[in-house]
Amino acid sequence: MLIAESKVHSVTKVLATPIRDMFAALFFVSVGALMDIRLLPIFIIPVIVLVLISLVAKFLTVYISARAQGFSTLTALRTGFGLSSSGGELALVVAKGGTDIGVTSSFILPMVGAMTVITTFITPYMIKFGWRFSEIIASKSPTLLSQYFDIQKRLSKFRIFKKANRK
């Protein structure tokens, strides 16, 4: 933070970027080396199921949150598609830490690694086709989505979400 506010910020950024990239590559290579690829056929079905559950859960969470904040259906759909397939780099760290201290089985790390690889590769396609799909959904059935997911009106019934009447 101190360096970001200083005059040498641009010089520091140029010097630190290769080091950051080196450590990022080292992290992914070391985590990848710990995975046993021979186990992939065993856990590919659970990985696909977990990826689908993760995508749907993230999409619904983001969509409902965006609608609750008052954003339009199109914006909420686009945001949901854009953020639903984010990678799981932190999940790799947690799975590795759990395996190291013996809290989780060694089966978890390759499964989380495969999930991270799958979500990383499908993210650009989710954004590309999700934006097109959201435009189709928003244009063809705006009233259906608005009636079903009109969260803001439902939340306004509760006292904590009502605006205070100040005189």
C-alpha cells in the first residue's frame, strides 16, 4: 500500500511483475505435480456433478443478489453468467492444507484440481454465450422473470428493507 501511493509505483510494478508471475507459475506447477492424474477416470463424474452444482449455485446467488439490489433482469443475468464460473485457486490452497495436516483425504486435492481446471477453461465460454443467452431470455420473457424473481418487492415487505420516512 505504501509503495502504491509513492512516486516509484510504476518502477516497482515493472520490477515486481516478473517475480509475481514466477511465483504464480511455481504454485500451479507444484500443485499440479501433487495430483495423481491416473485417478482422473475414477472421479470425473463427481467432478462434473460438483462443477454443475457450483455453477448453478453461484449463478443463482449472483442473480438474486443483483435483482435484490435493484438491477435490471438483463444486468443480473449477465452478472450471473460472468461470475458463476470463477476458478477455485483458493480451493486448491485449502485442499492442499487439509491434505497436509491430515484433515481431508488425498482424494480431495485431485478432485479440486480438476474442478479448477474445468472452470478455468469454461469461463470464457460462459461469458461469451451467457451474454447472448441473457439477451434472449430478457427479451423473450421479461415479465415472467420479473414476476418470478422480483426480489426487491418481496424484500420491501420487511421492515429492515423499507426506507425510513424522515420528516
